[in-house]
Amino acid sequence: MISEKHAVVLDLGSATTKCGYAGEMSPRCILASKVGDVWLHQANHQNQLYPILVEFIHQLYFKWLLVNPKDRRVVVVENVLGSTLFKETLAKVLFRHYEVSSVLFVPSHLVSLFSFGVTTGLVLDVGHKEATVVPVYEGVPILAAWQAQPLAGEAIQQAVKADLICRGLVSTGIHMMGETDVPKKVGDTPEYLTEKVIQDIALRCCFITNINRGRELTQAMFDTSNTTSLSTCLTHLAPLVTYPISGSQLLLVDGVTREGSAELLWTLDGDCMSVACMVVDAVMASPLDCRKELAQSLLLIGGTTMMPGFKARLNQELKSLLASPKYENMKIPSFKVFKPPAQANYTSWLGGAIFGATDVVVTRSLTREQYLKDPQVPDWANLRFNSVYMEERQG
């Protein structure tokens, strides 16, 4: 363990940012990854992203951490499939504007396994923007087997919004002089459906049902001609809930929205892909001698995996796929899921905090002197930073 001051650990996700110190069990703060109304990962040019990151990092250091940036090393937990522009701009902000002594970029899928003390696992990250699967074998990510699909929290929130515009009702909840309040359609007043309201409804009201119920509901909703099946299905839905908007305004969220919004995670799309298919395909794309061990070491991270019923439904979907003709030759009896030592939304941060508390943060970090001399950030996809490749070129 290093004797100097604990490093700052940052995990800048698409929806939330986790910030804290190396060696601690949980982040000091979890806040939205945006400045004002602008999300960090929506900026598509360095000139636009740089001032946003300057203001956001200033908030982290001087409002939440209360430390001088020059006094601490930095560990950044990154997605290996993330934007190179974001990574390079973040390094520029940290080194040139805040003058930190060193920065160490660590892959989120790899360091997530550090919280368990294992080096092999199949890491499924279902966050806000997308779901990604990266197999890790003996500490080496098998990048040839990665899978990614836009099946995550943002897609669920869009489904919730579409359902509310179609069927949602707004009631005042006030009964005067014996008259009954007549609910109005949300589609007539879409200003109620703000981004914050939609996100809160998806988090508080929605859940994931079992596989039989989910398939029955999906079939009933798409086959509108079969009114008998639809009516039978809808009678057993989750109860309607009321969500307060403002004052006496109540938003009525029906059982179809609560129970069916997350079915898009499990319904096969045009390419026959779903969250469960991604997991099985990642195992199939891995070397043959790694498959069984990977299937016995499934790790779920990301905020969307915390939805009620997610783990049970994933297990049911995986069993159904393994019994199908397409995957029956895999010879894998079942999948086993790790029980994380922390909440799934900051398991990656915790792995980075453990990794940053070792001497690796000293030996492998990119120092400010090196960056000012050659402003290039090490990237796994660039052969320039492959030590074996460089040694061969230099003879």
C-alpha cells in the first residue's frame, strides 16, 4: 500500500458520476453527469466539451471533495468502448487546467472484478445509454468477444414516456359538490412529462416481471386483434399507482406501463438480440477452454440491473436460451451470478478505489511531466502504446 495521500477516484458515467477516494468502501458523492442542462457525454466537439468539464471537475473538487487538485493523484474508471474524444479532453482538463500530478485510466469491466478479488468473469454492464458485455479471463479483457446494444435505462425511460403519452391520465384528485373528477389525457398536456419526472417514474414505479408473464404481456400488446387474450392479460396486471406532479395534480400510471416498459430488454429485435442473447453470444465468441469458467462467473453492474426482478428474469432468459436449438451445443449447464459487495451502480468505482490504493497508481500512471512533453493519452487500441510492438520496431 502506498503511504502518500489517497488518490481521487472518478467514474464519469453517462447518467451519474461517482467520486471519492481510493481505499474507501463507497463514493463520497453520486451526482448527475451534467452541468446545468447539458450532459457531459452529449458534447461532440472538444471546444464544447472542455469548458463543461472544467466547471464539472471544479464542482467535484471544491464542493464535494474539498481538496486541492494538485495534491492528489487521479484514477479514472473508464469504459474501454467509450469515446476517445472524451478521454483525451478529460486528460487535458486535469493536466493543464487543474495541474494534477498523475492520471491513471483503468477499464471499468476489469476493475469491477477487483471488488471480488477474482481475475476471471463475464461482466454485464447495463447503464443508462447501452448494455455492454466484456469477458475477462485471468485479468485480460477478451475484446474480440465484446457485445453492445442500446438496451438500457434510456430505452426504458423512452418506453415509459411513450406509454404515458398514449394512455396516461392526469387527475386533480379533488371532488367538489358531489362531482367526480374526470381525468385528462397526458398527451394533451405533455409539459408534465419532464425528463426528471420520467426518470423518477421508471425508478420508483416500474419493475421486471417473470418470463412467462412478460411474453404473455408482449404478445397481448402486439396482437391487438385478439381482444380476449388482451383483456385476460390486463386483468392480472400490477395495480395502478398515482404519482404526484405538482400541487393537486396526480399522474395515473397504469399496470401496463409499470410491468411492460422493461420488456424491450428481453424481446428479440430484428437482429435477434436481447440482453440475455448478448451474454450467451459473448461466451460463444470466447475461446472454448474459457467458456465454462466465464459462465460460472457472471457479474452484473450498472444502475439498470438494480431494477426489481432483473436478476431473476435474466436467469430465466438464460435457461431458456441454453435449451434452444441455437445454443444447445454450448454444453453449459447454467450461469452463476456473483453477489456484489456494493450496489451495482458503483461496483466499478469500488474496484477502481481498491486498485488505486495499491502501488500501481505510482508505477503505471501518466504523469504531468510526461503529458506536457508528449500530450498523448495511452489507448488500448493504439499500437503506439503497446510495449511489445514498440520493442520490436526499435529492434
